[in-house]
Amino acid sequence: MLQGSRLFIFLLLVGVAVISLLTFSRSVEEAPTAFEDSFRAQYGIYALTQPKALEFAGEEVPIWQQDIWERYDRELLVNTYWQSSTMLMFKRANRWFPVIEPILEAHGVPDDFKYLALIESGLMNVISPAGATGFWQILQGTGRELGLEIDTHVDERYHVEKSTAAACRYLLDAFERFESWTLAAAAYNIGNSRLRRIMENQQADSYYDLFLNEETSRYMFRILAIKTIFSDPKASGFHFRDVDLYPPMQYESITVNTTIGDLVEFAQSHHTTYKLLREYNPWLRGYELPNRSGKIYEIKLPTSDSEVFE
């Protein structure tokens, strides 16, 4: 009788163990399915709809053509779903568009060209592998031709106001050559002479009819995609408050027309640091500012309520 009881208990325990194992196995199998169902119910990537009309600087884009739509769609998808990069563009644009926009207007360049600067650099003082520099990605030789000072101690390609004015001069010249703002934008990327040669070889006078290299072929569509997203951020899924955006710089300007032998000492004498002096004046490229000719420079100094910015 005792042995029978032990056998019964043993079998009972084995049964419980088997049932527990089966139950655990089912829960392990069901958990991923439940998770996947939840994921599918809550997350989605949506195709973007084709607009009925599209324009750049008042010039119509033939969006009804299939290849034009596909090229635009590519850039629109990239910039819509590369959310971190595009959100940073919104943040930086809040600081720099108020600086760029009035300069474009003063030179008679359409406002849409602010998006050219945005796709060129993300509004950062970057340097391309070819040596193009600053917000407007200007090459050294081109910058000098456009009247910018570029040497060991000063590089005005990093000067937002002066480089924007220089870019305007280039674009106005290109517009005069090609009689099209779209072609002027393409020329900014590929160069006036090269664009003219391509147009003559292909006997075409529209950007959208040209067979171009990969970068220039995408160039206008990158601008158009960013313009579309910036025109209605919420429609593309971007939500932010004013407080989330980077504020404009707060500074006071002083003019100098003599050599500054030590910019560290100069910064300290004006109650700031060399770091902030360089951040507010990225066109200063070293620890001194030689000025034998007595040229007038405007130097920005952060005010007491300024915020440190990237």
C-alpha cells in the first residue's frame, strides 16, 4: 500500500511537471506572436501620395511624368523617414533661416534657395571631400572669385552673411546665363560651364530633360523634398514646439580695423571665451587676426543672456 502511494505521488508529480512544461512552451510560442501582432497594429510605414502640382521658385515641376515623380518620391521618402536628420534641420533652420532669408530677398534671389543651403550642409560648417566649405559649400577658388577673403587666418566661407551674399551673386549670374532658377540651382551644383556643355551635347534646355550624374540628378529633388516637408511639417509626421527649436543667436557686434595679436586675450577682455568667440565667428581660423591693411571686420560677441549653441 505504501509503495502504491509513492508510485501515485511520483506519477502525479511527473504529470504536473509535464503540464507545466507544455504550458510554458505554449507561452513561449505565443509571446512572440502577441508581440508581433501588437507591433503590426501600432506601427506602419506609409507610401507618400503624389502631389497634383509642384514648383520651385515659381517654375513648374513636371511631376506628372513618371520618372520625375519617382525621383521626387525617392527624396521625399528619404527625408520623411530619416526623421532624426530632418528634425535637426528644423531645429537649425529656426536659428539660421531668419539670417539667410532677408539676404536672399535683398539680392532678388527667390526664397526657395534657402533649401539649397539646407541640403548642401544641413546648416552646419562642414567641409566636403572636394574642399567645399560652409553652409553654402563654396570651393576656395570660387569663393575668392565671389569676393570672399580666404587665407590662413580668415575664411569668409564660414561667415553666414557674407557667404550667403556670395552664393546670391553666383546664382544671379547663373540665372542670367540660363534664364531659369531651376537650371541656376543645378549650375550651383555642377558649375556653369559644365552644365552648358551638357545642355549643348544633349540638345535640351530643361533640367528635367537632362541625363546627369547621380548627384546632380538628385539635386533638385532633394531641394523639392525638403521644401515640401518644411511647408507642412505635421503632414509629414513632424511635431515640435517652438521651445524645441534652436533659438537665434543673441550677440552684440563690435568693429575692429587693427591687428588682434591674441584672440584668446581679446575674448577674455570682452568677458567671453575663445571657444565662444570662435562659435560666434567661425570665419576666424586661428589665434590671431593680422590686419596690416586696416580692413574693417565686424566681430560678434555673445551677450550675457546668450545660450551656448552647437
